[in-house]
Amino acid sequence: MRKTFVRSLPPLLAVAAAATGGAGIANAQAPAPAGRTQVVGHVYEATNSPAGNAVQTFDRLRDGQLRPGSAVATGGLGLGASLASQNALVRKGDQLFVVNAGDDTISTLAITRRGLVKRDVEPSGGDRPVSVTVHGNTVYVLNQGSATISALRVGPDGRLSPLPHSTRQLSKVGDTDSAAAQVSFTPDGRQLVVTHKGDQTIDTFTVYGRYAGHAVAHHSAGSTPYGFDFDRRGNAIVSEAGPSAVSSYAVRFGRLRTISPSVSDTQAAACWLVTTRDGRYAFTVNAASSTISSYRIGSDGRLSLLAAVAAPTTGGGTDAALSPDNKTLQVRLGNGDVASYAVGHDGSLTRLQDTSGTATSGTAGLATD
């Protein structure tokens, strides 16, 4: 049975997406037929408030539009400014994992028929957590301030326990701040990938059991590697905010091999990137040009620009997430609103609406179910 929620209405070019607080009014929409208002899923957005982080829920309707619901406190503190990252909020099954960059913790929330329920809050293992990834019962957190990754175990009930001696340092290039943006397991869970916005580096870590090995540094094809996702063969598709481009890499045995180097989208500040479940298309949100670009991904991981402007955004963009059925793309906007787009079989985008919810503060994550 589909879950339902009680609704209560209420530095680097890559950081061009720092958002302003406050929420506006959702765009007016004509009344939809009753069948089209059926709830088929949800969208989750972290508020990142320094007074108390929370996760706002939106009902995702059959026609692709959103309806704002309640916000549930994470038990931690937000940063109140852009996290300059991707995957600050992720979903794994019926659990949400969210970073609290204001007090160096990570929270789990259970997705239940009664709505979201906070399960646990634990230290992130470092300073200023900005990204999180989960594989099986292992969680890794990227701590941007301390330039480390650190692991926790997660139980079936969402309870977290830090994994002793799991903290690993990111690679270091001279005196440049790595300004790391994202950590993610590869689809098979055997490796971790971390992008550095500051020093044009992508780290890989081979995972042994739950434990990551030491960082292996790779020079990225373009400057300011930022957000990334994987195609169906496990190739990493990485946005580059500096040139506003996308590169693809084969990830094998703890090493990266460039497949397509820095394919420009001709826009400005390509930051957040998601791929469709079938691995055929990638969408990148361009923060400085307020656009979304689309790419076609070949069977060998090669990239080709499909549309430089697949769709415009209002108020820039600060994160992105695809619905599990790949029929809608949600984009977090600079003011915290969430924009919805219908995704065509050919990778095209059709704008549906912008929706407002609880006031938010800067880039802080987006997830769907």
C-alpha cells in the first residue's frame, strides 16, 4: 500500500547556488481531476536551519505535481548557508539520512505511514558534514571542514553507531583547500568516490568489508568537479562547475579512466547532476545560468550534449533528484522552492510547477521516493 502523510500547509563558481532564506507561495495551478491528485510518492527537502534542521515532505502526485506537507526536525542543526555539495540528504529504502552541518552530526528518519519519524542522531566523525552515502548497513559521511570521510553502521530500526577507526583523510594537493562536494559508493559498494571542487581532484577509496582504504587521487578532466551519479555500468558521470561541463569515467579496481573529457553544456556553473535509472540520460543543474542541460550517455559511457537548455529554472538551482520511476525531475531552487519537470522517453523536460514549503537556508539536499 502506498504511504500517505498528514499534510499541514504551512566559493568558487560552484557556490553560486547559495540560497536565500524564506519560502514563497506555490505557483497557481488549475484544479486537477481527482484521479490525478493521487499520491504516488514523496519529495524530501532539508531546511538547513541553524536554529534546528528539519526535513520538509512534499506529496508527489500522479500528474507529477507536488503538494507541501509537514516538516520534521532532524534533531541537529543546519548551517544556514550553502553546503556547496550534493547528497546532503539521501534515501535508502524506508530510511532518510541527512547531514547536520551546523553541529557535525548525521540523522536518520524513518518513512512511515504516519509520516517521517526521527530515529537517531550521531556525530559525523569530522567537521562540517556535507554529503552522505549508504550501501547495505554501512554509511559514509563526507566532512568538508576536516577533509575526511568517516563511517557508521545503521541498524534495521535506523539506529546509528560510529564505526571505530574508519576515518580516512582525503588526498591533498599542495596547500589548496579540497572543498570536497560529494561522497558516493559505486553501485556495487566496492569503492567510494569523492569529488574535490578546490583542487581539480577526484578521490577513490577501495572498500574492504565496511572499511575504506587510503585515498587514491586522480586529476579530473575539467576544473571544479562537483556532483555526480552513475550509469548502469557503474561509470561515474561528473559535473564540472568551472567550465560548466560534464565528464565520464570508468571506475575499476580503485582507479579512474577518463571516457569523455569535459563535454561543455555551454551554460554556467554545472553543479548538481543526476542520471536516469536506465543510464541513458544525465541532467545537470546550472546554478549561474538558471538552466538544466541534458546529456545522452552511450552504452560505453561516452557523453553527448542532448540539449544545452532542456529547461529553464526560476531563481537558479541548488540540487536535483529524479523520482524512482524516472518520470519526474525535481530541482531545488535558490529560494528553497522545488521545481518539477516531466521527463520524456527521449530525455526531454516539460516544466510542471514550482512549489513552496517550509522556509529553507541554502543548499541542503533533496531526495524522492
